[in-house]
Amino acid sequence: MRYDSITEAIGNTPLVRIDPDVHGLTHIDLYAKLELLNPFGSVKDRAAWNMARPLLAAATERGSQVVELSSGNTAKALAVLAGMHGLTFKSVTNRMRIPEIKDLLLLLGAEIEELPGQSECLDPTATDDPLTLFHRTLSEPGTACLHTDQYFNPRNTEAHLTGTGPEIVKDLDGRAPDWFIACVGTAGSSTGVARVLREHDPSVRVVGLVAAKSDFVPGIRTIDEAHEVGLFDPGTYDSIETVGSDEAIEGMLTLNRRCGILAGPTGGAAYFGALRQLRAADAELTERRSAVFIVCDRVESYLGYVRERRPDLFGRPRRANSPADLSDAEVHQAPSADVTEARTWLDSGRPPLVVDLRSSFAYAALHIDGSVNIVDELFEELLRGGLPFSRSRPVLLVCPVGEKSARYAALLTRMGHPDVRSLTGGIIAWRDAGAPLVRD
């Protein structure tokens, strides 16, 4: 094919049937929509181009900077598009969690601004959060920036209403699949595709996949984070299920090694979640059915993420004292203290050491007076060498909403610390209770 611009190569990605010998389903044809084959490498190419395209001519005239609250694939696509039009691009976030993505953005000439934020993603309800305030400033009329606003811009969803969804129907000979399984990030792709498929067949079952609350899967939000996204509507999905990083990596390895699809962890999560959903249904079927999941992006950007969680895949021993080894039961039973109990404990004659696991930017924005900041990745490294605190010193662990701190409290308890607790509800619960916070 011949194109006059690389943007013409966005979309029309293949729909590939997964070999039944790999997935083991008897009555269901499982298809992968290969969004990793978009020219900039991800499903976000569609949304980035659809959001930016009508504004680029005027932005080029003004010499505006393209700005987006993104630390991942949307930022990557917008950095390319901005550069093609002679514009600069700024990625605004409170945490760049994937080093390879950060390096690639810098290579593409992007400016990266890490603002403090109380939680790990934009929370529009947190009116005093610096990230939220910055978002509101960008959204005001007359701003000099080209702000694509992926969390609330309907053109994000529209890219999949006019592209991804109709392509799936066309490649299935004019039929909608019986199931559509999608990871939930900004919710643009899952919302747009689901709407198209249900227009063809209202009985299509749509399954949304979110990350486990105490876990991190690139490109996927937890259910609490999803509710902060303007495009997210729980009514889009027949069910919303969780998937963890271990499951995402297992699914990714199957796609990489057995199917020749160089998917990243998000695509692996979609594959794993699809099989978990479809196996029970497959046992009861007597007629052919079909299901589609989206492979969002490529594996190369996530080698560090995978190496950290599965060093054995790279010929290295599994790391000691890892929170990934905890069972759900251990995390559920982790010792904790609610805000009232924690405040009483801090005012007692034997107050705990308060360890804040959030990013340094979030800590700088607001934190409990006297607490120390050890970012969770660094804290995990410390634990590999054994207990980082004396057993005689009580410890209170704090994170945004209490899930990560619960996991570390469970791990420290397993390691033999006699008095460690997690702050229930995290710094958000502390703030909402009106408990005192200080700012650097």
C-alpha cells in the first residue's frame, strides 16, 4: 500500500484467530484485534490522531504546545504527531512508572513535567490536587495549549466508533462477536467498540478488565481509578473483573511464544481475562460462538516491568521477600488501623514510624506530619535485604487508598515484624476525615 502520510496507516489493523490448540476452547473462536500494529505501536494512535487532527492546523499557526495528562501510549503518539507538525509536546503526570516509555518520550523530543498529586492518577474530585488544578487550567477556554484531554474528550471514544468497532464487524463478515473483552484504561476503546457491536447485536456480552487494587498492570486502571475517568460508564459492561500482573504476564507469554503476537502485559491481561470468562461458557455450548479481545501495544516497552516481576524469565533467581508472592488471604488479613485508630496511636506514648509509600511528588503535595517518604518501588528493594526497621519500632504504612500499604503490611508481618499496620483507606481517607496534613 502507498500512503502520503504515516497517519493514513492508523487503523485497519488485523483481526487474527487464536489457534484452538493454544486456548483449548471447543466451541468458541477467539480473535485478537492487533492494535499493536498501528504505526506508533498502540491502540492509542487512533484516539491521539482523532483528538488532535481538527486542532493541529490552528495550533501550528499559533505555534502552540500540545499537552496531555499521560505517561504512556497516548503521550507517545501525540509526541510523534506534534513533531510532524513542527510543534512541541509536553507530557504531564505525577509518576512515570515505565522507564522505557519515559526514555522513548525524551527521544521523541517530549517535555515531561511531573506534578505532585495526592493519588496516582487524575482525580477530578480532589479540588486542591495540583494535577487536578493543572487539568482545569488546561481545560479553560482560550488556553494557548492544544490540550487533547483524553480522559474527557468524546473524540477518544469516537475514534473507535468510526474505526475499531466497524473493522471488527467487517472482518467477522458483518457480524458482531458474542463476547468482547477489553481492558479499561481511559475507557475510550472499550466504550466505542462496545457501542458499535451492540448496534449490530444487542446481546453481545462486554467484559471490562481492571487491575487488582494492590497491583499495577500498565495501561489498566483499578476500579477506583476507572471511576475517576470521565469516559467511563459502568453500564457499558455486563461484568467488570480484575486481573493481576502475574496473570497479565502469563497471558503475554502465551501470546508471545505460542501465537507469534508480540503483545505487552495489557494484551496479555486481555487474553488471560478472556479465557477465564469463556471457559465456563464453552463447556455448555453446542454451537459455534466468537469472542474478540484487543492487543493494545507491544512487549518491548515493558521488559523492565516484566524483569522486575519475573526475573526467572531472564535467567535470574526470583527475588526474596516480594509482595507478589503473597496470597489474597494474607493481604486481606493484613493488620490495619483506620484514621481514628491511627491518630490515637500517633498520640500515644509509643507512636509508630509513619512510612508514606507514594511518589515524592504526591508526598510533597500533602502528607502526615513527621512521616518519611519511601516510594513503593524503593521500599520493595529494601525489603529484599530483610526487615528495614527494628522489630521494636511500630510502623504505620500509608499509600493513596490503602491497598498497596496492606500488601506491604502483610509482607512485613510474614517477615516477622510484630507491630506493623496499614492505614485503612490511605491518605485519601485521612484527608476526607479532616485529619491534619502538611505540605512541603
